[in-house]
Amino acid sequence: DGMLCGMPILASNVSDNELYLEHQIELLFNPNLPSEIAEKIIAFSKLDENKKRQIGKVNKNLAENYFEVSKMVQSYIKLLK
């Protein structure tokens, strides 16, 4: 997963992506609009390296805090109780 590796990502603006990725809102796109996806790819290519590193650090922290396998399993177990 790119987030866990500390990378900025492009993501669709569906589900909870906007909540988790508000720090990189400029890289979220409507998956039904190919032109918007292309725009976001171009926007990403124009980000300076410091901004990419900053986004990547936040992504890594988010991935470790929310998407680590054992934490996700525990969350699902809680839902079943």
C-alpha cells in the first residue's frame, strides 16, 4: 500500500476517502469523470517534492493508525459483538 510506504496517493472521492485524505484533497477525483482523473494526475506531477513528502508522512501515519491489519481485525470483531 502506497500510504503505508509514506507515499502521496491519488484516490477517488468515494466512501470515507475525503475524511482520511483531507490533507491531500487536491488529489481526490470523481471516478466517473476521466477528465478529472487526468487533471489530478497532472496536478500531482506539478507538486513540489516537499509537498509530496509532507503528504506522504501524513499518509504513513494514517495508514499505521487506521489500516494496520491487527487494528482492522479488532475493529471488525467489535462490530460483530
